[in-house]
Amino acid sequence: MTSAEMKAAILHHLVYTQGKDAVTAKTYDWRMALSYAVRDKIVDRWFEATRRAYAEKRKRVYYLSLEFLIGRLLKDAIINMRLEESVLDALKDLGIEWEEIIEDEPDAALGNGGLGRLAACFMESQATLGLPAMGYGIRYENGLFRQRFEDGRQVEEPEDWLNQAHAWEFARPEVSIDIGFGGHVQEIGSRANWYPSEVLIARAHDTPVIGWKGRWGNTLRLWEARPMHGFDLARFNRGDHTAAAEPEAMARTLSRVLYPDDHTEQGKELRLKQEFFHTAASIRDILRRFESEYDDLRLLPKKAAIQINDTHPAIAGPELVRILHDERGIDFEEAVGIARNTISYTNHTLLPEALETWGEARMGRLLPRHMQLIDRIDDLHRRETGTHDLNAHHDGKVHMGTLGFIMAHKVNGVAALHTELMKSTVFKDLHELHPEKIVNETNGVTPRRWLLSCNPRLSSLITDSIGDNWVDHAEDLKKLEPFTEDAGWIEKFTAAKHANKVDLSNWIAETLEISVDPDSIFDIQVKRIHEYKRQHMNLLETIAYWLEIRDNPNAGWTPRVKIFGGKAFPNYIYAKEMVHLANDMAKVMNSDPLTSRFLKVVFPPNYNVSLAERLIPAADLSEQISTAGKEASGTGNMKFSLNGALTIGTLDGANVEIRELVGAENFFLFGMTAEEVMTHRAEAGHAARAIAADPRLARALETIRSGGFSPEEPGRYHMITDNLTHHDYFMVCSDFTDYWRAQRDVDAAFADKAEWARVAALNTARTGWFSSDRTIRGYMRDVWDVEAAPLVDLAAE
Ligand code: F58
């Protein structure tokens, strides 16, 4: 497409779709016009891919996920369609700022963190590989809350990404599916009729997901909840105006928010309803498509693979059995077999508090038939395996992990260590019964968004050096290795990183009014705030460093900028205290005349996908410091390495594999192993001993305790200090000393600029394996048994 054609397309949409002219158009209008112009190009490719999937009778993959953290879509679409040049020229011609347009798009934050972002990377990789696939999610009206700080405290505000029209979706009112809840069951022999007492409608909205070079496109289908009977005119005419709108409001509640607070009974109920709503609508849709092509349901596992992203859609098993058995008349055991061979389940956590369970009373009330079927599935599994105590339904609850396991033909972990821990801990007994079921599929990230798009300077250097094949064959980045020995090339690499750091410094100055020196170490920890991720250990190290500088301000310290980003769950008080502490520390330290040349603390609010794209390319040091055994994989860790940051980290999640690939000598390792953590935890008084043995740690804790960062309220952080001193389940104190040591190794290494840059470049060269293309190929081979369609290159046409 030429720039003239692009310009004409933009102007066309500005007038005929947006209903504005160039004189009155606002940034929003220009963004929408550009989005439609780009979308037009995508739609043809998308239709073609869809038609091919049908014509070639291909097996499809269905990715069921309550979360898709997709972020902004415009730039991604432009880059994958290779339209940057024509768009940039056209915008220039129209006198419109590219940056301003890109920044105007709201972040679609339909997810909490890693799990949701993984789903988004998978969608992009599936499209890039030409794998016929469809993502199913919920179209939350309000995605993840927006985070603001008020006196350093996190305040949550609703996110309203749908406030403006969303350029990328197509409403599909004709795809409307009834979803029932409650009511009663009438059994007829082995089968049953379910008569729900409440019915909602799931309405589809489709977003095309286009792969690299526009060679293939798939669909992300998001369900919106609608009332069965809309507005009640009779009631309204009787004067009961509010009540007339009630059904609508009730239904809307269901797809209103991502992850409702489940500390209340109503919250729990809503979450379970969301899960069933999402899953039931998706299963119906999958079967409708299947039955339009084939007339034998026994073929289902050959033609469809259903992946459930954690246990949130794990009701898929019983729901599929219910339809096959109750509605289609297939024998119960055969129905279970078909469902199992179609479904597979990904586990993302071993934290006991995060393993989902539902009370039998609630489940029995909302999903009476499913409750019966779960018992029959348990019964069948007992007979198959000769066991009697491995039920999904026990102790008054339905354990969704067990249900997911029993109803899947494959269960996967998301990094090598995590998968091994699944086998030896939570799923130990089930694994012994089904030794072939658990497989590992180490996570990955899409190199299109997480290198090509977010880091244009480094990407250009890479492409100038080895060509652009790396973009969809990221293992090609290995070809950069010889360049890392070339001083001239390393200078260019350093220049790219430095320019990224200058950009970030300017942004920090403009938005947060903090001045940072781009020559400092940019040390970044961005992720959800959680005790197991140990942001507080990083904070303690920051305090200890600050105190040391204060003791001796002229000792030639290595300057650091400590950057934090992340949201705390609104009801997770401890995590919110961590956020508050970081902000209180920033206030004190950034204005300390003795130390501020050497140390700054920066915590931009509202960490999201777009902010990650801004921060990661500018990082020198990536903080991956979770208690070993707790972080299933991590994916931020991969993004940092790929963008040429060094990692300071524990042997946890995918850190283990990152270290193997980049080389142990190029990784700042510290801390206990998962095994050591388990033994050490059992030793009473571990925290007190660790504090007694390390005066730096003791002093840092004491500084917090005595109100060093909250003079107006000295006891403010007693929750954190008490917990660390007496309990410290996550081993912050016991790992602190080694963490401090590793941080000083970082200082020493940073002193040799050229050597640091060489190692940073090696990180980029050696982490191509973490492309989500590789992950998806793994699932295709080990889990889905499916092949991609041969692709035609747009550029070659
Ligand atoms: C994350 N889980 C893991 N859960 O913590 C991380 O190690 C892994 O890399 C990532 O999945 C992808 O496999 C995660 O993000 C959630 O966000 C939950 C969603 C449901 C509500 C509670 C949080």
C-alpha cells in the first residue's frame, strides 16, 4: 500500500465512518480513522484464513481463557501488516503526530498479569504460525482497575476502555447463546434434562488477530452478557422506571468486571457465574461450528483441541459431557472419553491459596446437573484407576485442579522447574496414576511486540546485522553472537540502550517530575505486587544501600535508579503496604541531598502492557527475585533478557532456563533453591537468625520500624516488619544477605561498560528460544496434535 493510498483511506474513514472532517477532527477521530484504514487491510487476510481453515478441513485449537491482556492493538496491527512506512508518511502528510495517535489508544486490560498476557502472546503466535485457532474470553466492560497513588497509597479506579468505540471488534448479534443457571434436574435413566431458573444471553464480539506479515489471521471472540428479556415496557408504563431496567442491569453485572472481589458471598457467586457463562458459551459455539462441518461427534478430538487456561474454565469438562450425554445421547463413558481427548489443561500456580475450589452447596445450586456429573466423573475415575480417595469432589468442595486433571488428556506446567514441582507436590498422586499426562511447555513471549515493536533501535541494529528472519524465527538471534566480540558493534548496541534510557529518563521527568541520570544502572522490578515476588526484599536492599551511602557519601557509589511497577489486588492489604512503603521511601530518598545523586526510587502508577513496552527496552537489570518454587514461570523475565538486560534472580520458574541459555557466568544468581527453601522453612526461628547474622538487614528493618519513611506515623509498616521478623514464610530475611552480595556483584560488573554491554547483547542473542512461537509449536506437537497451514508471504505476492 502506498502512502497516498493510506492517506486516502484515512481521510475516507475520517469522513464516512467517523463523521468528521479534517478541520474538526480530534486525536481520537484520527486514531479511529487510521485504525479502520488498517483494519480494512486485515479483514481480507482474516477472511481468507477462515475460509481456508474450513476448506482444508483443518483441526482447530480453542484457547479458553477468562483473561486476555492484549494492550494496545493499533501499532501491533500496523507492524504485523508491514504498514509502518505508508502510515508514517501519510500521517506526516496530514500533519498528525504518530506518537500522539498511538498513545491515545486505551490499553485493553482484560487480564490481571502473566496469565492473561500469555494468552495474548499465544493468540499472536498462533496467527503468525498459521495455526487455525480461536481465543474465547469475556468482554469485560471494566477491565483491570486503574491504579493511582494518593499520599503514596494505592487507590483503584474503574478502567473504562469501552467508553469510546473500540475500533477492532465486530459485534455479532446473530451469535447469541442462551446460558442457564440454577433450577432443577429431571433424571431419565442415566441422562437428564436440566431446567434452569435463570437464563442469560452470551453475545459474541470478534476481534481479528493478525500474524506476522499478515499471512494468517485468527479470531478472539469475547462474550458479552445480555438479558433474556430486555427492557420491561409494561413495568415502565406502570411508573416503575428503575425496576424496568433491572434485568438489563443484572445481566450486565456478569460481564462488568474482571475478577470480582471474591471475599464476599456475592463476589464468589458472580465469579463462578462468569466462569460458567464463558465456558458454556464457548463450548456451544465450538460444537455448533463442529456440527456444521461433521456429523459424527466421535470425531471431535480429531478436529478440535480445547485448551483451558488454568482452572477458570475447568467446568468445560462436565459441560461437554453434559451436552454429549444428556443432549446428544452418547453413552456416559464414551462422552467422558471424547471430552478428555479434546480438552487439555494448563496449570499456572502451585500456591495453595490460588488453587480454585467451589463449595458443593453453591455449585449444586447454580449448576445442579454439573454437580451430579462431577460425582459420576469421580466415580468413573475411581473405577478406572482402582483408587478411592482422589476425587474432585471431597471435603464439601469441588477442587477444580483435580477436575481439570481428570478431564484432560494432557496437563502442562509453564516452565521446567514448575512442571517437576507439579509432579512432586500438588499433583503427586494423580501423576503416579497417569505418568504420561503431565508435560512441560515453557512459556514464551511474542518477539513482534516484545522486541520489534517496543524496541525499534535494537531491532534495527539486529536486522542490519543478521537480516529480519529473526522476527518469526527468533532462534536466529543466535547469529548475533559473533557480533558481540566486535567492539564497534558493541558500541552501537550500547548506543541503542543508552538512547532508550534517555527516552525513559525524559518520560520520568515529564510525568513524575523526578530527574534520573541515564548513566545510572536502571534496575527494574515490574510485576504484580505479591509477597512471593518479594518486592519488599528489593526495598530492604534499597534501604541498606541508601544507609551505606549516607554513612560515606564520597565513596564512589555506582548510581542506581530503582524502578518499580505493579498493582496490588484491592483486598490484599500486605501488598498494598508494600506499594505504600515504596512510595514513602521514594519521597525520602529522592530528596536526600546526601544520596540522591546515587540513588533514586521511581514508581510510576498504573503499570500495564504499554508501560511495560516503555520500561523494558531501557532496563539494565531485571529483578526476578521470587522465593524459589513459587513463581511458576514468569514471562517478564524473558522480555527483559530479550531486550538486553541482565538478570538478578533466584532459581525459580523460567529463570532456571534463562540462566542455562545465557550462561551461568552472565546471570546474577543468589538465594536458596526450592528444596532448600522447604527444609529451611521448617527450622524454627529462621528469620530471627538471619536478621541477627546481618547487621545491614537489621538496620534496614529498624529504619522502617522506627518510622524512617513515615515519621508522621512510625508504626505504619508494622505489618511488614512484624511479619518479616517473626514469620517470614517467603524467606526474605534468609535470602537477603546473598541478595545483597549479588547486588554488589552487579555494581562491580557495571563498572566495566564494554563487558556489561557484551553480556547484555549475549542475553539478546541467546534468548530467542523464549519466543512464544516455540511454545506454541510445543503445544501443537505434545498437546494438540495439530498442524499449521502452509503460509503464503504477503510481500512475495
Ligand atoms: C502467572 N499467573 C504466574 N495468575 O504467576 C507466572 O509465573 C506465569 O508466568 C504466568 O502465569 C503465565 O504462565 C497469573 O498471572 C493470575 O493472574 C491469576 C488470575 C486469576 C485471579 C488470580 C490471579
